[in-house]
Amino acid sequence: MTKYAIIVAGGSGHRFGSQKPKQFCLLAGKPVLMHTIEKFAAVPNCKIIVVLPENFIDWWADLCSEYQFTTEHSVVAGGNSRFASVKNAISTITNVLDGDIIAVHDGVRPLISTALIEKIFSEAATHASAIPATEVTDSIRQTDANGHSTALNRASLRAVQTPQTFDAKLLIDAYNVPYADFFTDDASVFEHAGHAIHLVEGEVNNIKITHPNDIFIAEFLLKK
């Protein structure tokens, strides 16, 4: 079984409030994206594909040189949406065999454990998909166009994380469709193709760095 990890790092930094994209911001002395790549590099027989905006590729190469980052990975130019970016990465995967697995992960989730990555690959090999998710602890309300809100039963809800992991042949086939607005993540694309989604218990520390304060939280968790 060959494992593929598509690491999507297409953030521009606007929401992060920085001139530097969040995947390039420093975390414990090196760019966030390097931490993420290293987690997957620790998994045996895992081929890593990093997806970056085309105008960031030379910047990333300079960072790899500056930080002497030599962990093996390939780089693919992203598209104008996450769907297009993942599809671009998938198009570079050839000679797929039965049993091969593709994981798609956010480049700004650097705190995932290697144990969870290995579990996700194993579960996907058995169930054809494996999506990490955690219980929702906050109260949740759903609003309508008029501003009215309704309480939802949080016991039935799960917060979805990455890596979202799938049988390689099935995922490649699932992405052979035009983009649709309801494709909010890779699981939605896979489900649209008629395949079941298998949830796996995620990790509370597998946070996505979205806002500046998240860097401080990630620093604390790394030191802890």
C-alpha cells in the first residue's frame, strides 16, 4: 500500500491579518508548514504533495533553503478553490494500485500526532474513508434568512478535522466532476460520488491555525 498525503497550503494571510501567509509564519522557530510536513514524513511509505498558490512556490523554495529544510516532498500549484487545488494534486498521482490511500490535510494543522495519521490511514484501508472528528462542546444555534435561530442537539453533531483520507482510486474517480457549491471539503466530494463516510475520533490539539492567537496556542501546546 502506498500512502499519499496532499497537504493543502493555499492561505493568503488576509484573514490571519498578516502580510505573510499563515503557513509561512514562524512556529517554534520555523514555518508552520514545515511542522506539518514533518508529521507525515514520519509515517513509513508516505509520499507528500504540497499544494501552494503558484506565486508562493518560489517563496517556499527560498524558505526551504533558508531553514535547510530537506524533508522530501513535491510541490504543485493550486487552483482558484480548495476543490481545484486538491484536483490539481490528484492529477499528479499516477499508477495507483488497489489498496493505495490518499490523505488530504490542511497545511496549517501542524499539531496532529503521527499516531492519528497512522490510524487514519489504517481505517481508510478498511472502510475506504476515514475522517477525524470531535464532539461539539459549545451550544449551537442555526439561523435562517430572517435572523431567527433554532437550537440544535449538539450530541448528534461533530466538528470535522483533517486529514480526510480515502481509497485512492475511489477519490480520484470522485474528483472527476465539475465543482459544485456544496463541495465544502473532500468528504463531501467523496460522499457525492455515492460512498459512505467513516468517522474516526479526532484530537483536540489538532487545531487549525486561522487567527493570530492560534499561533500562541500552538506554541504553548508544542512546549507542553
